[in-house]
Amino acid sequence: MDVPETMRAMRISGHGGPEVLEPAEVAVPTPAAGEVLVRVGAVALNNTDLWTREGAYGRPGDPAALSGWRGPIDFPRVQGADVAGRVVAVGPGGDEGLVGRRVVVDPAIYDGEGPDANPVGLMGSERDGGYAEFVTAPAARVHDMTDSPLTDDQLAALPVAYGTALGMIERGGLREGETALVSGASGGVGLALVQIARARGARVLAISSGSKSEAVREAGAHEVVDRAAGTLARLGAVAPDGIDVALDVVAGELLSDGLPLLREGGRWVVAGALGGYEVTFDVRRLYLHNTRVIGSTMHTPGHFDLLMELARRAAVRPVIAAAFPLREAARAQRELARRDHVGKIVLHP
Ligand SMILES: NC(=O)c1ccc[n+]([C@@H]2O[C@H](COP(=O)([O-])OP(=O)(O)OC[C@H]3O[C@@H](n4cnc5c(N)ncnc54)[C@H](OP(=O)(O)O)[C@@H]3O)[C@@H](O)[C@H]2O)c1
């Protein structure tokens, strides 16, 4: 394919509301040595897009500071971590055989080589992302999905939500036959947790709200508890023997009050704080039962390889809630912020 010189991108030039997302005609990036150029087929939205735009991550010692998740953002920045598309060019000396392959980009920037490296940066935050017609990525971070039965929309839904979910499940050591609790279960990460935990042979208890509960059940949850009122009592009733692994993106009171739900040796894995980030709990409930609270961000290269294996055989099937043209990125982000949807919202360049 002939690569044009310029492309349409949606960029942010500072922190703020959805209105800071502006269309721009910019140069198509040139892949450096070791990189490829991907024509974006679909880019999925994540909460991190909203938080990065708003600068809502705070800083150590200054929780109210405007900041990206790893510190200051270099503006202008093209957002978008979740890209599926086709390789259209490779950097100098690169493998020309990649051209034409349908790929998913692992958006993580790692702190080292090897399968257990930690993510310390993200496409769309520490480098330009996929709210654009083209994006560059390290060749080592693109995964060939040409033969996957999943659509581009479904592939784009995988990296952050499913990568985060698989990272939580792996770090929590969830095993077949164990009981898992999933909070925020109708969301992007939550539905991924439900699907992967179920595929792993766990008994899945989910917390969701109102009309979204049916979709969570369809995704594989054995029991869905409404988060409106009396959640803990209901959980106690559906899991009288307790929970092995909590997979939690809500934290807040759920973690403060819910910790005693863990069985002996149970694990409470936290990857989000939709319900509040300042949490207190009785540490006696932690050490007297050999339970663990585990922080989890995104995935490792090893987790991502595992995820791509699942996607190649369609062992996970992301649910797409809505698709918008790229120019309507602000509208799509508003829709995401309303949280009326079930599954992932995607943009099409
Ligand atoms: N650490 C990481 O690497 C990482 C990666 C991705 C996301 N995250 C974080 O994980 C969280 C979820 O992300 P997502 O993309 O899945 O979000 P999402 O698609 O917006 O879904 C979140 C779901 O949580 C529930 N919820 C919303 N507000 C809540 C509240 N105040 N209390 C309890 N439940 C609430 C809602 O479901 P119901 O109405 O059905 O309950 C909502 O659908 C976010 O905080 C995000 O920043 C972290």
C-alpha cells in the first residue's frame, strides 16, 4: 500500500474535558529501525484515555496533581492504546515479511527484556497512540493475528482490558475449581475477567448493576450480585465458603469491608479504584488468614503472549458495545464516561 504523507489524528494539547480532543492533520510517522508502521483498523477506548486526558492520576505525595499515570504527559499527544490493524511498512533493516500482516499491538512499554518485565509506559500516554490513521510500534510488540477469527474491533478490544484482566488472574494465581469474585463486571476489564476466569474453570461471582446483569451472566458469570445495596450480605449467601480470588477494579468500601470474604490463603487483586482509592481495613483479617492484597497493573510480555494464544483460537470473544468514526472521539469518550454500556467502545479511522 502507498503510505500518504499526512493523516488525520485526534490529539490532546493539554489536560481537560472531552473538548481538548481535537482533529489534526499531521505527518504520518516514519518507523525507526526496529519499528513497524501500522494502518489502524480499529482502536478501542479505555478508562485510561479519560484519566490521561483529564490528568486524573495524581502524583506520589500529591494525589490532586494533574498527571498522566507515569508522570507528566508530553503534549500534543495522540491518544489510544488499543490498536488492531495491518502492517504497511517496516523500519530500516526490518522484516519485510511483516508487511500486510493483521496485527494487534501490545501497547506496553516495558522496563526490560524477558517475559516478566513490568509495564512502565503506554502507547497513547508515553508515546503516540492509535486515535489516528497510522501508528508506529516496536516490531517486537506486534502480534500476528492474521488467522484469528476475531474481527478488528474484537482484536482492538484485547490489549488493555483483556491484558489487564489476564495480568490480574495470573498475579492472583486463579486456578480451576476456585471461586472468583469480579467487581465492575459489566465494564471492559470486568467482562474480560468474567470470560477468562470462566474459561479457566473457576466459579465466577460478579458484581454489576441493574439491566447490565444479564449481559454479565451471558459472558459466563455463575452468579451476579447487584451493587446497589446489601452486596456483602448477598455475596456471603452465594459464597458461604468464601472466595479464593477477588478480581477488583472498584476497591473503596468493597475492599475495606469485603476482605473477610476471602478464604484461608485467598488473594485480593486490585487494578482500579472506581469506588475510592483511600482504603482502610483490619490487618488482622489479612495476616491471621494468610491472605494477600496484590496490586496489578496491565500485563507482562508473558501474559500478553498467553492472551494472543487465547485470541488466535477465539477462546475469548470481546463484546463490542458501540463503534464511532475517529472524528467523533470526544463523543465516544463521553459515552464511555456515562458507563451505560456493556463491553468495549471502538473508533474507526
Ligand atoms: N491497573 C490497570 O492496569 C488498569 C487497566 C485498565 C483499567 N483499569 C481501571 O479499572 C477500572 C475499570 O476499567 P474499565 O475500562 O473496565 O471501566 P468501564 O468499562 O467503565 O467499567 C467499569 C464498571 O464498573 C462499574 N462501576 C462504575 N463505577 C462504579 C463505582 N463507583 N462503584 C462500583 N462499580 C462501579 C460499572 O459496572 P456496573 O454498573 O455493572 O456495576 C462499570 O461498567 C478503572 O478504574 C480503570 O482505570 C486499570
